[in-house]
Amino acid sequence: MEKLTLIKVGGKIVEEPASLQQLLTDFAKIEGHKVLVHGGGRSATAMAARLGIESKMVNGRRITDEETLKVVTMVYGGLVNKQIVAGLQALGVNALGLTGADLNYMRSEKRPVKDVDYGFVGDVKEVNAPILADLIAKDVVPVLAPLTHDKSGNLLNTNADTIAGEAAKALAAYFDITLMYCFEKKGVLKDENDDDSVIAELTPALFESYVQSGVIQGGMIPKLENAFEALQAGVKKVVITRADLIDKEGGTIIINL
Amino acid sequence: MEKLTLIKVGGKIVEEPASLQQLLTDFAKIEGHKVLVHGGGRSATAMAARLGIESKMVNGRRITDEETLKVVTMVYGGLVNKQIVAGLQALGVNALGLTGADLNYMRSEKRPVKDVDYGFVGDVKEVNAPILADLIAKDVVPVLAPLTHDKSGNLLNTNADTIAGEAAKALAAYFDITLMYCFEKKGVLKDENDDDSVIAELTPALFESYVQSGVIQGGMIPKLENAFEALQAGVKKVVITRADLIDKEGGTIIINL
């Protein structure tokens, strides 16, 4: 199988012109097939504020009411996505910006209301892997915005980590996939105050022991659970690293031993 | 050659939920290959106003400064485009939203400053017809936003009529094209006060005589000149009609006799 590198970057990187340009330059250098998944939460929050719309967050997730859905559709699907696409095209990368509605590549369902009503947030139900795989095989580089649709005419807000994980799992039948989650640290740290205490390799057994000892906690736990799930679904390698290190060795490699 | 219907609709139609839904329903019924080109100027003006950005127009064209470029990128490329794409997918149409940057399908150059500095407005220089034709042949329905790029990382604002005309001319080598420009009247009128005075057919000779007699004037003149240019470039048929009549006979048919 041919190799595919699928990289997820958060809002902070793509929203500052200098760090975005560095990311695009590094991304363009990656050889072989690739996919970029981006966030944009900070820009969405800033735009909502300019429009007088309050951003409500619960457990770090955005409550997406009707007005907020319009904002994220504009910011994620328009502003952030198209600036990345234009920037990659300038570097000779044949980028194509997509929401889940485009080519119906990712269908979701509005999250059922339980303790929290997240509003227009979509849980992924179906990925049209053949249509994505066909584009990638033709050297198209999909740039995936954190938006899905319900195939009934509604766009839905979906977390970029989830988009990356679901796309990677669905494409695992077609490519030898490395999934890279970029965040602000060099990898998963043994000591959160020491940026160089990166855990080089994490197996499920090591993960368990680090969770029990409290070394790994908070939002990193679901991120790593997703990583192990991706590996179980056939993704070859998951790496947690910093955005400026995507074309270098390093970060935390998650392995399924 | 297979048939392709390329329809351009203005902002007013796509910005009101009821007329948008009617348009999408009518558009979905059109048999064979199709492309939809949309505007969005009214939404852009409204969004700019909410953000405290003044919309400056000269000769009916928007002056696109840096802040305005962000607004049109959000509104045309995000909000309007993705709502259309999601609406068409709900009707079983395999829509794919595109700006000129996506797949580098339409490259432009920033308009040189002469009497007026239009700002970040792009004049179309190159259409990547094979990549569009390939998608269309696979029953993908491109939904084209009025945005292009300069292949140097900059998105540019480009009039939707121009996008439609340039796409039609470039695709004429691949398909038997009908290009429909929708506006608020049933067609080109002999008497602007009589909505039923539609001119059924316009040849270059008839056009000349109507211009000389003052029957055809103002913004309709460049629209029709574009239509004749499209026919000369190989487009089979150009129709000027009202958006709610796209799946019916009628309107003004422009022919190159």
C-alpha cells in the first residue's frame, strides 16, 4: 500500500500568518500522499465576539446554536479553509478544501441531547472513503474543515480531532497511514513543566500505568484513547507532536503492542 | 458530446431560504451534467455592515480591501457555498463547492489599478478545464463561489457572471453547453415596464439594433456581450431567464447567427 500522512493542526497554528506559513511550508515538504485537517476555534470565537454572539463552551466543546453554526461555517469552511488551500496551491500542492457536505464525504447525525444540548454538533456516522481515496490517489491533497452534514441539508460542527481520526480509520483500507496530531508541546510529556520530557513511545500498557500514576491526565486521555482506536482500526502509526516538527523525527509515537 | 447545463444565480435568490430551496429543487431536476455558479453580494454587504466594514461600490462593482476580502471569503466560500452544497446533497445531487484555489481550477491576476483601484479583485487568466471536466464526467456537480486565486497564496474576488462565462468557455471543448444567466426578469425585455415583453431570440444583428434604439441599455449590454463571446468560444446556447424558470422553456435565447 502507498503511504498517506494525515496531519491535524489546531486553531492557534493556522490562525497566525507566520505560524500558518511555516506549517504550510513544512507540510508541502512531506513526501507522498497527504491530508491536512484544521481547526479554527479561536478565529470562530473572535468572529462571534465581533458579531455580538457569545461563545458558550462546556467541557471544552462549543455549544453551537443557529447563529454560531453560521459563524463556524463562515470561519472554518470559508476563511480558514480557503486561506490554507490558496497557501498550499502557491507551494505547488494540489489542495482541495472540503466540508463533510462536499462530495458527501462525511455524514454525521446531530448529537442527541443528554446532560448537555451541544446544538448543531454532528457525531460522525459514515465516511465515503472511496471518493476520498480516489482523489488522494490522483495526488489531490484534501484540506478538511471541522464541519460535517446530515445529508438532510444541515451542516454540523464536528471536532477536528474527530474528523482526523474518522478519516484516518476509513482510509486505512486504502493506504499505509501515519496520523499526526499536532499540539503545543513536543509530544506527551512525563513532566508537564519540562518540555523535553517527551515520552517516545506509548503502548496501551504504558498508557494505563501513566494514567494510574497521574502522569497522563485531562484532555490528553481521550486524545490517546482515540489514537489507540485508530490503530485498532488499521492506522499504521499515530504520532503526537508539535506543528513545527511534522517533517522531523520525534514526538510521542503511539503503538499497539 | 454530452450535455452540460451551467447556471449562474445571483445573490438575492441564494440568500433567502425559501427562494434558495426552490432553486435547489428546480436545479436538482435538471437532467444530465450540471454546474451551479452563485453570487452572494447582499449577504457580504450585510455581514460587512455587522462587522462595521463599509461596502464601497464603483460602477456596481465592490471595492475589495483586505478586510472586505476576508468577508467575501467567509460569506461566498463558506456560508453561501456550503449551504448550497449541503442543500443539494440532501436532494441527491453530488455537489462539490469550489473556489478558484481549490484544485487550482481558476487562476486570476489582481486587476491593475487604472482609474479605479478595485483592490483584491481578480481578472481570470487560466481555467483548468480538464480537472473540472473530469469531475463532471463522474457526475460530480461543481458549485462555484465567486472567488479565484493568483497561485501566489492570495484569494481574489471575481464577479460570478465572469466565473460562469469563463467556466463555460473552458468546458466547451468537453461538453455541449447551455449557459443560463438568471436574473430578476423573465428574460431581456422589449419594454422594461412589461414583464411579459420578453425578447425570445437575440442575434448579434438584433442586439445591435436594440442597443441603437435604446431598448437594451445599461448593465444588460456587457451581460449580452459576454453571452456572444461565450457562443463564439464554442458554448452552444446562452439563455437569460428568471431563476424560477430554469427547468422550463422560455427566457431570452442568445444565438450566434
